[in-house]
Amino acid sequence: MSALINAGLTPSIGLSEEQAQLIDIAQNFCRDKSPIDQVRKLLDDDTGFDPAVWREIAELGWLGIGVPEEFGGIGLGLGELVPIVEQMGRHLMALPFVSTIVAAQAILHAGTSQQQQKYLPALASGTAASLALCEENADWDLENISCTASQTDQGLVLSGRKFLVTDAHQAELFIVSVRYDDKPALVIVPRAALAEGAMSREKIIDDTRRSYALDLNGVCVDADSLMEQAKAAETLAYIELASSLLLAAEMVGGAYNVIDYTLDYLKTRKQFGKLIGSYQSLKHTMVDAHMGYERARSHLYSAAYLFDQQGEGEVAVRMAKAEANEAFSFAADRAIQFHGGFGFTYDCDAQLYRRRAIWCSALHGDARYHRRKLADLML
């Protein structure tokens, strides 16, 4: 299978020099730190990840890649994070990485100067964060907000509930969407502001992940926790695209490994005295899965390259998320099918990849949602 590391091929998919270097580094790190037996070991762990690995990632500087140098980061773009997240997805690594990265980007785009100075250096050096955006309406439109914030003598008082708050148990701060003066707004909520029992763990399809519901009723924060409201709508749109780009990277990585996993099985399992991989119908299906992966990966790195370009970036990201959704889902479905009865048991690793595909698809829009958005952009 193509690893796309030939320098002569990189211009066609828009790989920067930094991205090409990060592919090799991230590939080795994620393979060594997240073998499948470790992934399964963490399924029953309350944390869901190894804190030592998180500290290593912070020391490598990966959390500061998208943060400007003046705030303790490296000062590169969001596209340079794609190779890292792709390798994490390949090895089913579950860390508060994407949620922390996107939270930092939100503060970078809509935070006040004081908020940026206070929070960005901490996020770049290993403080975990999360985003509380989803509500009971389950709408992918991030401006459809029911939670509210109101000004009192004590500060901003919040009300409402948020759902699918990933990695909330490890987050030290939350970016929360609310309505303030009947307009969308973003508030930075420190973990210490939450009441005891405000977080309740949710049962989700992907057991490698940790997701929580957040009760905001009665939460009070300082007035200076409100981010610049004039930039709230623009930042919510940016959060959707940034999250979709990194989710696409995770799914492309997962598609690669589940195809590889299935091929290994087809080369060893015999039926009627023949390797099942020799049957033409299975060969054709695996070729389809591989073509879907290559197509999705090309879209992914095109989106990473174009991300900061107005108009083109949104089109490229939505195409990448749609293609990655379908490529990963198809490959994981066929992995289960080709493993026969064993494929339908939880002991088959194909199950973990299929569940991850469903989880990633459900966040920030599935393929149909992004294609509807594309139609509006292109017509």
C-alpha cells in the first residue's frame, strides 16, 4: 500500500516539507505507543489513554504546532497537524489531542489578548481542553444554541446542558457555546467552575473514546471569560472546518490500517483448500477499498494545503470529510464481512475500526451533510 512518502509525489497532493517530515516521526511514535493490545487494554480504563504518552506528546511540541511563537508555540498552520492525527487514527490512539488543538484555535481566533496570553501557552505545553458545543437538538449547525449566559453582579451565569463533550474528564478548561444577549457567544469555563457531579459519562459507540454530558446550570464565571462576541459566529464556522479536517485525517488513517488488517487475514485464511484472498470477488472489493482510501487521502492533503485559503479551503475540507467518511466506513464494513462469523464478535479488531468510523462520521456532519453544504457553495 502507498505511504505517500516519495518526495517526488508530494506536490500533487500538497504536502509541505514540514508535513512530510512529520509523517515519518508520527508514524513511528504512534505505532510504538499504541499497538492494538494497548488499545484493548485501555478500553476498560477510566481515563482511556496513557498519561505518560500525553506528556511525551507535549514534550515533542505537537500541541504547539498551530500556536504562534509569541504564545509558546511553533507557529505553523493547522495543515501541519494532519500527518500526526492521521497516524493517531491509523493506530486507534485515543488522546485529548484534537479537542485541545481546536480549543487553542478557538481562543486564537476569538479570544481577547488577555485570554490568549493566559491560556495558549498552557495549551501548547500540555494542558488539556475540550469544546462543549453539542446540545439535545443534535444539530450540526453550531449556531443553533439553547444554552444561555446572563450577566449578574457575580459574573456570567450559565444555564443548559451540553452533550458529546469529548475528553471532559481530562480537560482543565472548556470552550462553551451559549446565547448571550440573544446572539451566539463563546465562553471559557475553567474546570474549577463546574459543580461536583456536573459531568456524567455517556455511553457512545466507540469504546476507545470518552465522552461526557455537561450540566451548566448555575455555573458562574468571571465576566472576562466571555470571548469576543463579534467573532463568535465566524469562530464557530472555523471550529466546524478545523474539526472536520482533523476528523478526516483520523478516518483516513483508520481506513489504511483496517485495509491492511483485512489483507493480512485474506492472505492466511483458507477455505475449501484455498486462501480466501485468491477469490476474485474479494480481490475486487479490496481494490475498491484501497482506491477509496487513496482518493480520500488525496482529498485530505489537498484540504490541508488549502485550509487557510478563503472559499477553496471550505470546499476542500468538506470534500475531504465526505470522502473519508465513506472510505473508512466501506473498508471497516468489508473487514467485518470478510472475517466471517468472527468479524461480528467484539474480539475482532475490525469492530474497533467500524465503531471509530461511526463516531467520527457523527461529529460535525456525515458525508451527506457535507455534500449538501458543498452544493450550496458550488451552485
